[in-house]
Amino acid sequence: MTKKLKKHPNPYVLGFTTDKGLLLDLDNTTLHETRQIAKKYTRRFKLEGYLIMKSSQNNYHIIFNRYLTWKTALEYLFKIVWSYHYYEHGSKPSLTNWAILQACKRSMTLRISNKNRKPKPRLIEKRGKTNKLIDDYLSYTNIYP
Amino acid sequence: MPKTHAVAIYGTAKYKQLKTITYTRRTPYHPERLQTITYHRKVYVERERRITLWGSPRDIAKAKAKIDKENWIPKKKYVDRVPAKDFLKNPQKYAKEGKWIDKKIKKTP
């Protein structure tokens, strides 16, 4: 018997957008590497805590807790892109593309709903403080049931 | 104090647009002459659209419900920084009537 696919509730995609914090969209990355990145930059930039969401196979989202101004958030984002581009694990072209797009829009966006056949992102790990941006992110994800 | 963020709604929208159609034909009684005919017709087009609604989660949920119920789509390709409260009062300012469709189209720069 063939399994029935659940119908897409919305024909469009919803994304959480902010200009007051740092978000990361990591494509083609393992969970181990994602965890390493989250831990390392939480410590380096004193971001208080992080949340890892799995968007699909080998694709993860990271949300950092501390509120930042847009200028600082962009500075940290491009420092991460720079360090990955030149020093560690080879380049990450998808992260670079995503960072350029966010800079054009003047806000960072991560998906919170279904997209084509992909389900909505699932919570994997929560570490450190979660009282600022992470709480906001989780409250905004409730818009999409 | 909690800070306000936004929700971006993006995808493919279908709406009616005025299109000018022009063609040439030979006149029936004088086939040596060429006649140009121009007329306007409303046709359905499919385009990428994106809107970002700023405000509290409650206001954004209300605005999203309004979009679903009354079939609103953004006026332009990218409508940025729309306050959700403003959208609830006056949606015509930022959006027009159309339908969201679950379809992938080719991206154009």
C-alpha cells in the first residue's frame, strides 16, 4: 500500500526574519561539524547560547541567543564566512551565497514552515541561555502549526 | 523587553495582468497590404513574490490569516518592512488580489 503524502497546508513558505541577532544556515554539513561551529562561535563572540534546528538531511540552522545590532551581526557573520572560506574545512559556497543575500535584504531569514516536500525544521539541541533571541524564534515558529 | 522581529512570506503567486498583443495580417480584399492589429487582454501570469511582515507574533498570525482568507499577494517583487498592524488596517497599500500557488518557477535576477 502506498503511503499518502500529507497535503501542504500553505502554498507559500514562511521564514523567521530578524535584524537584531545572528542566524546561520549551514548546507551540506554534518551534525558534528554544526555543533563544533555553534560551540566555537558562541565562546568567541560571547553569544550566550545557541539552538540547532535540522531543516533536512545534512542541512542545519543555528540561532544564537544574544541580541546584536545589525552592524555587529553582519560583522560576525562575515567573520565566520571569512574564516571558513580561507582556513577551515575548505570553502562553504552556500554559506557565502546566503550571507550575501542577507546583506542585500538587511535582515536574516530562516525557514520555519514546510517547503516542497521538506518538513518544517526540527529542534536538535539547545545549550546555554535561551531567554532572548531563541525564545523569540520559538514564539514566532508557533505561527506555523 | 521582547524585541519585534518579522516573518517573511515568499513563493509563487498567480494574478491577472494586462498584456498588449500585436500581430500583422494581410487585408482580405487587398492582400498586398499589411495591417497591424493591436489589442489588450488580461492574462494570468506566475511570478515570484516576497513580503516581510514586522510585529508581534499575534499580529503576524492575524495578517497571515487575512492573506489566506482574502487572497492577497504582494504588489511588487519584494515588499519589505510592512508593519503587520498597518497591513491589517489597509492591505491595499501593500498587496493586491491574487493566488499563491505551490509551484516552482525559474528564477530571474
